[in-house]
Amino acid sequence: MTLISKGHLPLADHAFGASVAGPAHVAARVGNQDAWTCTHWPSEHGTVYCAVVCDGLGSRLHARDGARAGVRAAKQAARQWSRAPGAPTGLLVRLLEVLWRLEVAPLPPDDCAATCLVALAVPDGSGRRLVLLALGDGLAAAETQQGLQSVGGRAEAEFSNTTAALGTPHHMNDWQVLDLRPSGRVRVLLLSDGIADDVSAQRVPDLLTWLAGLEGRPAAARGQTLRRALRQWPVPGHSDDKTVVYLHIGGVGV
């Protein structure tokens, strides 16, 4: 599912992604249960960027609906939260959770369970605030001048027998959060578990470099290349849906 906002990005900024159904879903004629968005909007101090990836739990009856609702809820929550300078990330999480339940109603939340990744970059006059959120087993990573940092991933999920997700019993501290104040340019990567499970921390920079090489291509060619790479994912027997979202944001004022 692709939900990219219309309009032109500022110079030196790039945002794109792709999603494909996994081999198991293709064989069963089941739709892709991942959903994603890359969007941006103007604010008083510059452009706000928001990227979201949600992965519906395959065991749930309405997993696809839950993932799509997660994308909508995260985008709405990010818009509202970004208007309050200095707001704690806990408020963003709480708002997202409530909006998601409204989005899936009247369906039972447990039938719509979905993991959620969010990247939100907000300029505030003194620089930029970058927030990464992860609930479940996807991966969100940011490469800044201070190095590479990430939340989520299979290593974290292995501590539990169940996947934390929207619609399942979980606590606020099940959300992994990075709240950064990066200087200069930022590259952000969101991966659903269909990719994240196979990408070690040491290989994330390689994936970022490969994606950066696609920045100059026309959108149609770039999307085709991404989808082909995901369908030919070189891990034998890997059947999950696969989604990747990439952001490259120039320094504030660029």
C-alpha cells in the first residue's frame, strides 16, 4: 500500500518507499498486510516530515485493515503533536493509540492488531527534533552526524513470546522511543519485519547507501527498482510481506 503526499519536497530532501506482498500471501491470494506512508507539511519553522510503516499481524482476521488504520492514525497524531513545541513523546504515543482505535471501530481491536513504526522530523527554530517510535518487530533507524541509532528489530522482540502491537495488551514502555536533536543532514530507514529480520545492525549502513543511490532516479524507475528488489529478496523461504521507507533530509535551512 502506498500513500505518498502530493507536492514537491524542498531541495536536497528525498522521501520514498515500496511494499510488496510476501510469497505466502501471493500464493494464498491474500492482499499485502503491510501499509506505509511518506508525507510532509509546512510549519512555522520549515517542513515537517512523517513516515509510517504498519504491519498487520497475520493471525488476525482484519490485519490489513488494522495496518491501514495505523498509518492514518499515526499521520493524524503526528500533525497534531507537531504543533506543540517540546511536547513529550508519551503524548504522541497516547494520541496515536486512541486515534487507531477510532479508525478501526466498530471492528474489535484484537482482530485488527498491527505493529507500528513512526519517524517524525520537526523543525522548531533552533534546529530539528527527530522522533523514532517502534511498537513490535519492525526496525526504525536514523543515521546522523552523531552516528547510527535504531529502535525495534527482532533482537528486541525475542525477549517476549508475543508481538507487541496496536490492539494487543501492552504497556507504554513496550513502545521503543528515540528522541534526538540531530545537526546537519539525516537519513532515516523504516523496515517491516519481512526485511528487518534479515538485516543485521552492521548491514543497515549498506542498505542506506544503496537507497541513497536511488535518489536521483525518476520516481517510476525508483519504485520499480525497489519493488523488484523486495520481490527478489535473497533469503530462501522468506514468506513475509516486505516494506521499506527511506528519508533523506537536508540540514535545517538548506
